[in-house]
Amino acid sequence: MEKLSNSFGKKLLPVASAGIFLFAASGALAQTNAPSLKIVTPGEAQTIYGDKVPILLAVENFQIVDYQTKKVPALGEGHVHLWLDDKNSTKESAVKVTGDEFTFSDVPAGDHSLRAELVNNDHSSQIPPQVVTVNFKSAPVTTPSPAAASGFDRNTAVVIFVVVALVIAAAWWYTKEEDEEETPKSETKPKPKRKAQAKKKTSRSKKRR
């Protein structure tokens, strides 16, 4: 009897081991094929400038379909619910999205919380629920002053004034040196005329004699 029980136990052990392996493998496969949702934009603690907040989602192992045309729940398909600053989020208050992009408009500046969930065609939650949340900030777009927009400010004006002053000073100095060089030449020109006049006087005096 003991031999029979031992032989039965030895035969049962491989079967039990194989069952455990198959159960673990099926669990791992189920986790791999499980739908997943991620909010790409905005990122955690990101600052969005302006009153429009673009939303970008990443969905895996799940097909986004139009819930208005496909109302019957089906495995692996559905849509996305979005809530912005909604503390009492319900399927009625959710923004229904049938794609991976959406834009919220007229968002006031400040801190915000965005919640997203993958849901079935009938708006029911997945099992287990696929919910993600990010917190971000929005800030108004700062408009530059006219001087900054044109790239002309007080420092630029000072630099231009100094450059113009240096150019004027250099031009004045250059013309002054030219005038000083021409002045001695002009003073030496009358001298030959005086010699010529002296020669004429001597020739006249000789003729008179």
C-alpha cells in the first residue's frame, strides 16, 4: 500500500508542477496583454502657458472606438474619460474622448489636476480600473513691451549713440589732419610769384639803364 501511494505521489507531482507553471504563465500573459493608459502631456508638475491645455494620451493593448456607434461592451475596446479639476468625478461629468488627443480651452491660471480613465463602450470602468492622474500648472502668456519686441532698448540706444559719436570724432580728426597737411603747401605757393616779380623789376631797371 505504501508503495502504491508513493508511486501515485510521484506521478502527481509533475502534473501539479505543470499546472502551477501554466497558471503562472497565464497570469504573466494576462498582465502583458492588459490595457494601459498614460498621460503624456501635460507631464507631472509641468507649466502650460496660455488658457489652452493640450492633452496627449498613450494607450496600449486597447482599441479606442466611438461609443456612440458601438454601445455594446466588447473586450479590449472602449474610450477615455477625462476630468479637469473635478473632485466628484462621475461618468456623467466626464469629457468623453474617442482619440488620443484633446484640448481644454479657457483654463484659468493656477494649479490643476487632470484625471483620465479607460472605460468600456457603456462608460463602465475596466476591471481592474485603468486610471491615471497628473498635476500641472497653467500660467498666462507674458506679452513683451514694444521696445523688447522690436529688440530696441535703452542699452541698445546707448551703444548706438557711442558708436555714432566715435565715427563723428574719427571723421573730424581725419579732416583736421588733412587740413593741416594742405596748409603749409598753400603758404609756399606765393613765394615763386614774388621771385618772378623781383626778376621782372630787375629786367625793367636794366632796360631803363
